[in-house]
Amino acid sequence: QDPELPACAPGPRDSVVGCEESPGDSISPHPQKKKKEQSEAMARPVLLLAAIAAGNLLQGGNDAERMVAELASGTLPPSFWAWQTTAGPPPPPGPNPNVVWVPMTEEPMPTTAPELQACYGCECLFTFAPELLTGGNIADQFVCRGGAMAPKLRWAGQMHSLEGNSDGGHSIKPQSFALVVEDLDYPYGVGEAYNRVFTHYAAWNIPGNYTNYDEGVATKMYKGRTIVTVGTNDAGRQDYDPPCPTKGLHRIRVTLWALRAHLDVPAETPFREVLPKLEYLEMARSQFMGNVLARPQAVGLAQVESSKAFLRRIKNALR
């Protein structure tokens, strides 16, 4: 304790030693001690700022002199509260011998859980179609104004062989895949009566070790024969009939089937007869949807004449 500043300690019968009474009969510390505590409290931020300025001077900081000047004025500069970071070291000159190039891995799987029908045992099938879908819609390339000859997509997570397991498990490796593109709202669009499902494309016997499909896979040959069987669509042709709605919004469903065997069905077989065989050989199927909106088209002369006749009938009925 400072001998020059007597302590305020209680004495006998609640008396106070070394303290002065204020005019209001309240007990207050010695004035000199109070003044010393106030000066120490004011000196703390100044000392902290001085330490920061000294550190900047040692590191050769550009703002060290400015901080010293502000310190001399007795104020805290705005930079005292600002967040400051140090730039990282420059990268080493290339080529860097420590860098090892590795092949690109598959794109990450979706974070949402797959549908039950997309899984077989513990393995699930995932499809990716960034070229086929654009913001939830079928890309222009794959509708009637685009000219694509086949859908384009990739898949991952196909089932692996469990043959020879200790528990007697059988092989669950897909022997082939099938791809189907359907319009669920043909021909009038969503919510209209008398709609039906229209098959735009059907292909099967896609090899079980394939992980993508496009026009090149659809037309690939082996010993003079195409590997993939492109079936007959509902337009009566063995090709891709791109969606081309004339009215309303249409939902296009794309289904990839994983099959436990090859499908021994001629390409001329209508898809309604192929579908039961796909369901019988099905291991898993992955589906996604895309929308196609009808665009206004030029009205033909016959349509104009029929519209005029319709209007005449309405006028006659209103007379």
C-alpha cells in the first residue's frame, strides 16, 4: 500500500481512519488516490495502442508512423478497430515438382435420398443430364427445333457384382440398361382431358458396363450390327421423335432401367409390349422430369377458315 495514501479502513465503533467526509456526510476515498486510479484507467488504451504501434514499427508496417502520430494526439484511430490481415506468400514458380496430376473423379452424388425404385439392395442408380435439362426444362437441342438424334445423359452408382459371397449372394451386376423418353401429357398439355402417354424414344440392350448415352452410343456398330436396339416409338419410327407440343405445358419423363439380362425383343415391337418385359427384368430404375412448353405457331389457311365458320355458327346461335 502507498504510505502517502492512507487506506479507508473501518475503525472502532464504525469510525473511518484516513478518509475525509464529504459535505453530504458520505464517506469518499482520498482525493489523491482517486485521481491516480483515473489516470491509470486512461493510460491503459494508450499503452495498448503504443504496443501495437511498436509492433508495426518492428515489422516495418506502412501505417506505423501514422499510428504514432495519432497516439500522440491522445485519440484511438479508426484503424485500431479495423480487421487487418496479412497477404499470403507468393506461389512458387511452376512447374512445381511436388504437384501430382490425378485423373478427375466422378461428379458428386446428389445429397438428397434416392427413390426406393432407384435402389437394389444397398446400391442405387443416379442419373445426370446437364445437357438435356436447362433449368428444369428440356433443352432446345432435344425438342423439335433442335435436331438431336438421341437423348444425352450419364449415370453412376450402378450395382456391383456380389457373386461368390460367403453368404451365397447372387450376382447383381446389371447386364444391360434401357432408356425411355415419354410425354405424360400428350397431346393437349397438363390438366387437359383425353391425354395419354406418348413414347418419344425407347432403347434397350445398352451394355451393362456403359455409364453414358448419346447419339454415338445409339449408332455404335460391332461386327456390322448396332449394339443398342432402338425400338419403335409411338410415331411408328425407330428413332428419336423429339417433343413438339402445340398446346399447353408437357411433362417429359426420362427413365433409365438397370436390367438383370439382355432383352431379346425385335426393334419393331411396340413399346407397350416391351414395357412388361422391362418390369420383369428390372433391378432398379432412375427417373427425372423435364418440361416443354408449346410455342405459338403460324396459323394455316384451313385453320383460319374453320375459325371463321365457328364464329358464324356462334353468331347464328345468338340471333
